[in-house]
Amino acid sequence: MISAVVSSAVVRRTEQWFVRQGAPTMIEGYGFRSHVLPRMLPALTFVAVGSLAWLVLLRSTGLSKWVLLGLIVAVMVSAWIFLSLFVRRLPSFSRQTTVVLLVVYSAMPVIVPTLQYVVNDEIITPGAENPKAELWVNALWFIAFFGVAFVATMLATTYGLGSLLKAAIRHVIADLRNSVHLLGRALPPMLFVTLFLFFTGELWQAMNQLRWPRVSLIVLLFAAVTVLAAAARLRDEIGRVEQDLRPEVLAVACQGTPLSGVEIAEPLPPKRLNGRQLRNLLIMLAIRQLVQAAVVGLALFSFFVVLGLIVVTPDIAAQWIGGSVTPSIIPGVPSAMLRNATLFAAFGSMYFSVISMSDAEHRQRFFAPVLEKVERTLEVRAVYLAVRERAGG
């Protein structure tokens, strides 16, 4: 039996563990004022200080730009580190503090141009044909910048994207270390599907005319299909994991967490997840799937570029395209070749991600490790809720 005092400390450390794992929404009572805004504070301060320093100081002093830029970066990083240490304890802001912070940040689109006007005596281009219109355009740019920064920071903080990004980088390194096994299993079926299409003349003609922004949209479309497939699979997996809350399973999941010393004598009842928690788990799974797909896609891209350099000579490329060949930034390499390689790499990555979630053999080798983190998060959450209830909320 754990005392209420000890359980309260364990609950606090477990909530910090959820934040580090990129699943902050698993915290009971998770809300904007109590959890999101305090952790947004370093990023918002970073944006505010950076905008003030860059737009005001850079144009109002005679110091070297490089020296001033170093000073700006030092101030911004120092503010970030100091506030990050403060919010690491998950402080909860009062209603008055929340209002003050939001009002100050909302006033930044007014404060920055006002200070610029006071220091430089102008906030518009000298000799502008329509000063009033330019003034309104500048004001809208300031409002849009701070608004987008606030929304992006809120979403990233709410769903723990920073921690998920760190975990994704670690997984990339692990995938690269095991690249021989990963690519040896993934490349053959991908090449079987895409190899002969690479030599289609009509496709080379289309890729010669298609610009990179449109190719990027195609890649994003394939990534969206991967995310949708992961979302459909995740709902099935959550239903299975939530029903498997036996003591031996929970004990293994809690090892290495603040709940490792909690004794569980009987199965715990399943807990329903709300929409925000489901989205958090979806983002966790989608990022891992996209990172794994990116490793496969990079290998496919390299393969098709090397294959094109060997097989597709300039004369063959001109014959397939049926006109002038658009050169790329790489001397001697047509843009159509790079765009074709990008297209097939994106398609192959999507195909691999979908197969890894549906095919039994691929699922065991590639998708099962991805689900381990999601499963463990749900299991730790069940124990966390039980301990929190014992501690009196």
C-alpha cells in the first residue's frame, strides 16, 4: 500500500514522464491554462524577444550586424533555457497570470512597429507611393506572424511534438544502423512494383514539365495516405491494448518509469480516451511511421538516381521527353530524372508503410516495434490513473 504523500510525488513524476515521452495529453485534467500555456512560455518569449531584437535593434544601432546578431541569439537562447527550467516542474498559472500573458503577447504586433517608429521615426519605406496602404500591409504581416507562431506553438506543445521529434531522430539513427536489414526486406517488393514504370516515356514527359512545388504536393499526398492508414490501424490497436491490463503486463510496462515501485494486485478497468488523447497517439504513431518510410524513401531515391545515371543517357532522355530536356542543379542530370526518382520514392515509401501494417510478416518485423511505445503509454496511463485516484486526485 502506498501512502498518499508518496503517491502524490509519484503522480507528479509520472506526468513529467508523459511530457518527455511526447504524450502530455495522458495527464488527467490536461488543459490549456494548467498545462499547455506554461510550457508554451519559452517559445512565445523566444518569438517576442527575437522579433523585438531583430526589427528594432538591428536597424537602430551602429554595431556590426554579426556582433548584434550574436547578442540577439544569446539573449533568445538564454531566455529559452531559463524559462524551460522554470516550466520543467509543470507549473500551473492562475487565471490572472494567464490573462496578462495573453494580453502582452496579443499586443506584440502593436508594440514592435510602435518601437520601430519611435526609434527610426518611420515604419514604412521612405518615398512610398501609398504610405497608408503599406502601413496596413505591415500591420497585417505582424498580426499574421504572431498569430501563426502562437497557433503553431500551441499545437506543438499540446501534442508534445518536440519530444516526438527527438524520439524520431533517435529512431532514424537506429534505422540507419539497421539499414541493411530494413532495406534488404523493404527494397525488393518496392522495386518489383515500381522498377519498370521508371522507364515509361510518358512519365518522363510529364516530369519534365512538372515543377517541384507540384511534385512536393504529390509527396504530401502520399504522406497523408500513410497517416490515414496509420490512423485506421491505431484505433484497432487501442481497443486491443486497453482490454489487456493484467498485473503482469502493467508491471513490465512500468519498469523504468516513476511507477516502477507500484504493486498491482489485480487487473485494472479500461479507461476511455478522449479525442485529444487519440490524436496525440495518432501523431506519435504517424511520426514514427513517416520517419521509417523516409529511410526507405531515401534508399529508393538513391537507387533510381544511380539507375538513371547508368541507363538513361542524354540522348535517351531527349527521345523519351520528345523535346528539350530541362537541366537540374546537378550538371548532366535531367530534372525529369530527379522528379521521377522522388515520385517513385514517395510511392514506394507509402506502399511499404501500408504493407508493414497489414502483411503479417512485415507487421511483425516493422510495425510491431512501432506499436510498443503506444502500448506502453496506454498501460502506464492505466496505472497512473489508479495511483492518482488513490492519492486523492
